[in-house]
Amino acid sequence: MATVDPLTPTNQLPTDGVPIRPAATVVLLADRPHLEVLTLRRSDQLVFAPDHTVFPGGVVDQSDHDPRWRDLATCSNPQERPGLAHRVAAVRETLEEVGVMVGFDEPALLDQRRNLEQGRVQFADLLASGGLDLSQVHAISRWVTPMPGPRRYDAYFFVAPAPANAAPAADGGEAVEVAWLRPAQALQQWATGELTMITPTRSILQRLAGYQTTAQVLAAAAIGGPPELVRIGDEHTEKAYFPADPGYHQPHLKEGMGWVWLPAAPA
């Protein structure tokens, strides 16, 4: 397969007929006191990535494209790719899956979590007075599910600071467990078989492992860098390879459709 441009629109990606659904994921950051990320374990009953440790996220819904969001939400750069709908979806899914509200300080909103998840209320209606601050929600990566497979997603990954009062709890449906982990700790637990992860999750943890604080990550993410094409080996035993890594050009590695543009932390 020819190398795909990282800016290729979803509807122009290589396909085998399985629909590719836009998706958004948030890597919540907190200094506890060392840099940690919020992870969740998916139910073993799910078709896609069952019993895997991932970050909160999900499919971009039609409601995330509601034109009202242009007035209800603020971004640091409204022209930044991907569009506003992905950021709204990332925040909405984080509220639904783990009960954490990013960019809006209103504890009463957490009481609407179940209604939102079950479609009894629209996210835009809950924030009809405005004030959703997405200025610290920064895209750092994009991954497209490879062919073949029963489900395919075009997922953008974002970083965002966790609210100081965050008390994450799994929704008991897709998410059955949540945990704060240091990036290096999560990778070690994957290496020992304690956790199961797909390559997108591991690649982001690898890149975050060099950072010390939330502020460092957010500052780097706000600036960004050129998209780095990740190369993949055995998903169960091998790390993800970045262009600067020794062994990046090993013949057994393959190019996926995964890019990370969060710069490596300074040595």
C-alpha cells in the first residue's frame, strides 16, 4: 500500500468497503505529582479492542457537528485540523465514559452523564449558555484502523489537562475500569502482559514518557511538529517505531496509517 498523506480526508482513505467512521480520543493529563494519564479498560464483550487498555473516546456523532458549537465553544485556533466537531466529540465521550468534564466547570453537568450517553439529551443543550473552553485541547496524533477488520475508525487523539476536581469512574458499559498511570508504568505493564494495548495507545505513551509535567506536554502540543509516520511490528511484543528510532527501517516493520506530531521531549 502506498504511503498515505496524513491530511487525507476520511472519505478519501484506502478502503476495502468497511465504512471508516471519524472518531476522537482524549489523553487526560494530571500531575499526581508526576505526570500521569487517565486510562480505561474496555469491556471484553466489545467487538473492537475488547479488554484493551485505551484512552476515553468514541465516534464523532452528528450532534457534534451542531452549528451552535461555533458560538458555544472557544478554541485556541478555530482553523486547526481536525475541525471543531472532533474536539466536541472528544469532550462529550470523556464525560460519558469516565465522568470527567473537560473545559467546563459545572459539577451539576456530571449528573446528566447517563442521559447524555443514552441520547435523552443533547450535549449542545446542556451547554446552551456557552462557555465550553477547548483552548487546551490539542490534537497530537491520528490513527486509521488497518484493513481488513470488522470495524474501522479514523481517530484523532488529543491531549487535555484533567480538571482539578476530576473523579473518574467507568460507565460500566464500554468502560469497566479506570486508572491513572505514568506513561512508562503503563508501557511496563503492557510489556509484562498485565495490560493489553493497541499500537496507537502505545505510540502515544511512548512519546509522553519523555515528558515530566502536564504543562510541558501542553506547551509542546500547542506548537506541534511535522507528522511522524509510525512503523509497526508485532503488536503484542514490539514497541511502535518513530523515524528517529534505531531500527525504524527494519524490513519486517510495516507502515500503518498512524502519525504522531507531538514532538519528542527534549533530552
